[in-house]
Amino acid sequence: MPLHARPPDQAAWERGEGGRRPYHLSYLQERIDLAAARRFVLTGSNNFSLLQAITQSLAGRVGIARLLPLTIQEMRSARPGPADLDDLLWRGSYPGCLVRRADPRDFFASYVETYVERDVRMIINLHDLGRFRRFVSLCASRIGQLINLASLATDAGVSQPTARSWLDALEASYLVLRVAPYHRNFGKRLVRTPKLYFCDTGLAAWLLGIADPSQLALHPLRGALFENGVVVDIVKHRWNHGNLRPPYFWRDSNGREVDLILDDGPRLLGIGIKSGATFAGDWEHGLATWRETVGERNSERPVVIWGGADSGPRSHSYALAWDRIDRLPETLAPRSA
């Protein structure tokens, strides 16, 4: 297409529809090739069609930044921010719910109908929308758990290959996140059962039918929602700083578990996640067992991210308040055994 033939529709780009109009990307390709110093920022929520068009038209000319909802650090500067921990878990971290104070029940109903179902249809042949919605809700009821595809498929009334395909689609649309187990043999990380999390606790809470933050106080999945929120917030921080290395978890044959393992350097970091507001000494037991297994020379002092307000060293770990996850790197300096 000649450079002057059809300039892009600026209004379409502002609506986030650039990826749906191929001539826009062809126009940008020629502009970029003619002036290497020229810079463009393309944004949009339509992940699948935009990425497909970019890989076809702008291969080798672009860098892709994956932006999940707001981090807790970013929420602290938002006005208004979350009222408290339960409000955060219920409302989630999408700017629409947090800053514009949209009712999460209306926001997520529209989000699922207009974004998730539309975009998911682009990558899978979705015939039974009702079963797919049930499948997504079943996933929400299993946050923080090992993924059991057979159980998911049975409860949703679909085959295991269909359940696997749907789960892949949810992850590709940044709706869910899978965390693999950590093993000394790297290959085993890819074949053992991962755990399931949602990329936003507000969406998970809505799918669970939690209508008000006050319901979370005694809800059986409050701890799972808290764990989900912490895991995803750590992933957000890593992605925002260009660190795409995945986190892991650890569990031995006796059921002792470390919620998160970060493998970023010569020493591993084990993280326990507890929603309680009163620190309990037995929270450190699994972390201590794990550190004995991997060796103190190979691991940092473990961290417990908890639902309380205080941060500081404990007997076998460092306690970090839930709203200070951005300070996680500071707990590693100076390094201590």
C-alpha cells in the first residue's frame, strides 16, 4: 500500500481498535522503516487480534509490554484507593472499579460478556456459552489449588481436552495464571501439576457470588483470595520491571508447602502467604523445612507476606505486610542466613 494511500484513523486508535484495521499497521510499518527514530505506542485490550496483526505486519519492529491491572503500590496513590484489605479483594485492581468506583457487580458482568467472551471466541471454537461460563466460575472456586482437569471437566460437563483448551484460552486472555511446582530437575517443573490463580481477585470474587466485602470476613475462600492477590501482585511487579521469569511453588510428599518460590539468581527466595492479622509462629514451619531441603547457602531468609500491618524480622523469616509487597527486594539486603 503506498504511504499516502490511507492514513490511519486516529479515532479508531483512541478507541483501541487499531489491531482490527490491518491498513493501520501497514501504514505504521512504512513510517517506521522510513524513519527509524520514530516511536509509536500502541495500546489496546483486544489482545488476540492485535498481536496477530502485529506479528504479521510489524515483526522485528516492536516490543510488547504486558500490562496487568494495578499493583497495590499503584493503588496507594489512587484516589480513592481501597478502603481496606477485604475491599481490595472484593473490588479488585482494575482502574474502573478502583478509581472510578464502578459497582464491581456491574463492571465484571459487562467485562465477562463484552471482553472475555468476545476475545475467547477468537482463539477457540466456542459453541456452548453456558458451559463455558460455568467452567470459568468453577475455576474461580479452585484458586490456589492444584489444577485437576478431570474434576473441572466433569463438573463443567465437558471433555478433558475441551477443559484443557478452555483453560489455555483463559490464560492467553490474561484471565488466569498457572504457577508450576519447583523441583531441582528443571524438566519436572513442566510436567507436575500447577496451581491456578486469577489475574484479578475482584473478578474471582464476582464469579464466586460475593456481593459485598463484608461477606469476606467468614468466607471459606478468603485465604485463597488473599493468596491469589499476593501472588498476582508479585507477578505484576516483576512484569512491570521487565522480569518475565515465572514464580513457582514447593510442596513435599507430606503436604508441607511454600506458597511461592522466586528463582532469580544464585539463591532462591521462599515466600509464605497468610491472610491472618495475628502472626503465628507455625507459619514458618513449612518455610524452615524447605530451607533445610535446599540448603541455607542456596536460599535467602524466607519471607511471610501476611494480613497484618507490621513488617520486620521473625524467628525464621521476615514478616512483610500485605500492602508493602513492593518492598520485597528490600528484605534481601543485607543478605542473612
